[in-house]
Amino acid sequence: FTTGRGTPCGFAGPTFRLSSNSRLAEKKRGWIDFDAGILLKQSSDEALQGFTRQLYDAILDTCNGTYHTRNEENGYYQMGILRDGVTL
């Protein structure tokens, strides 16, 4: 689940949230599970492979129940109904 507008929603199961940039991950530490903005800072193939392995391991840990996502830790288990049109 990418952050979009950075809402702290959760769903019935774990909601693993990726930030698209590091600035957002720093600003929303309590909501973000993984900072994918680090991808832009990788300078070598080895570093990139290490980063992707970290992401893979984090997702596996979530699936295996050894990592609890931010929505689980914060008790966010609701869902918003989206609507078309202007949101004020």
C-alpha cells in the first residue's frame, strides 16, 4: 500500500505501507513501515540488491507475523469509502 496522501488507515489484516520518498517517511514515522525512497540513493547494483532484500524480508516478516505493521501497532482498523469528485 503506497501512502498517497499519507492517511493512517488500516484494514482487517496487516497493511504494509511503503513511502515513495524519504521525506514523507521521516514526516510520517508512525504510519510508514518501509522507506522506498532509499531506492533513489542506491549507487551500486550490490546496494540495490541489498535494499530489495531488506524490502523482501520485511514483507515476509509481516506475512509470517514476526513484524507488526504500523496500522496494527496504532490500532488503525477502519476503512474509508472513497468518492469521486472534489474533496474539501
